[in-house]
Amino acid sequence: MSEKIVAVRKNNEGSIVEMKLSSGQVVGYKEAQQMARDGQIEHVNLIRGKDNEEHLRSEPDGDPTNNLANLPLF
């Protein structure tokens, strides 16, 4: 069964560093990227940014409230 990201933890610069999944498990950003690659997290995509690094992004659905940056903090 796939997980969903339900909350995020940000560092002092406002970057997401950890994610809480629907199971309650907390994973780091890199682990979440790998889980997304493996199809273990729903509703996220990996994109290559201008910095040539991979970044997690919510699937575009026109609803800004479920974007990763707008999820509740934990």
C-alpha cells in the first residue's frame, strides 16, 4: 500500500528536510525521493530543477493547499 505525505518539517531556511507519512513514519528528504522513485509514495513526482538536482513535487491538481510546502508542520 502506498503512503501519502501528511506533514513536513523544515529547516531554518524554510527547506523541507523531513516528511511524515500517512503511516506515521518520518523519513528524510532523500529517503522520500527514493520511495517516490519506487512508487511507495502517492501524489508526488520527481523533477529535475534548474540546479540539476532532483526535487519532490506534488502532482499538479490546481489545489495549492496540498502542495508539499503548504502541508502542516510537525
